[in-house]
Amino acid sequence: DFTSIVSGGTYIRSLGRDIANELGTLGYLIGLERTASGPFKKEVAIPFSAFEIGGSNVLLHHLRPVDEILENLDAIIVRNDSIEKIKDGRVLLSDDFIGGLPLPGELEDVFKIVDDTGEFLSLGRSKGKLGGITPFKPWISD
């Protein structure tokens, strides 16, 4: 058995194959279990059997605030007069953010866009060297 902490997109089966190759043999996985993904841990997961007993009420009992779910993401603060751009799905530029945009590479690829009070508005994806932020999954009520 071994445990591996990896980033998204890692092919664990390929990792197993590569380890076997380095050892000069062949190998394959007989089991694979994800124990965490971002802030979500296996220990707090809802077992499927709970739904058989409690139905959809189980979901209501286990709902978590969006801030708690996204706590591992970096935040960037949008100017109030640019919030409409998020609603329209338009690309946000440096001038749309308080303090501008961080330098490329200072933020993860995906992060949370918040207003000046810290309220979550949307997820955002960096456009990399092209500059700008593409909002997605807006959480703004009209």
C-alpha cells in the first residue's frame, strides 16, 4: 500500500506503472481510493446508505456554506461597478479589481471572486498570459 498526495490531473494508474518500470518489473493497481479532494475529506463524506434511510433530507442536513466549501481558494476583490460584468459572463480586467490583478502565477488557475465585504460572487479562471479573469459559476442573486 502507498499513499500519494497529488494535484488534479495526476493519473495514479500511470504512476503505479511508472514505479514498477523504475523497479525493473511490471505492475498494476488492484485498488484505488480517493481519500480527499481539496477541502473535502473521506471522513466527512455522506455514505450512500444514508440516502436509503433519510432520502433528500440527508442533503439538507449536510449542506455547508459556500465560504466553507471554497475556503482553500484564493480570493480576489472585484470593484462594485464591475459586478455586472460577472452577471454577463464578461472577461474582467485589472481595472475591475481592487488592487488590480496579481502577477501571472501568483494565483491558482481557479479562485473565488468576492465583493469588498468578502461576499462570494463567482468562481473565476485566469486567462494566463493573455490577462484577465473569466467568471464562471456566478452566485449573484438579482
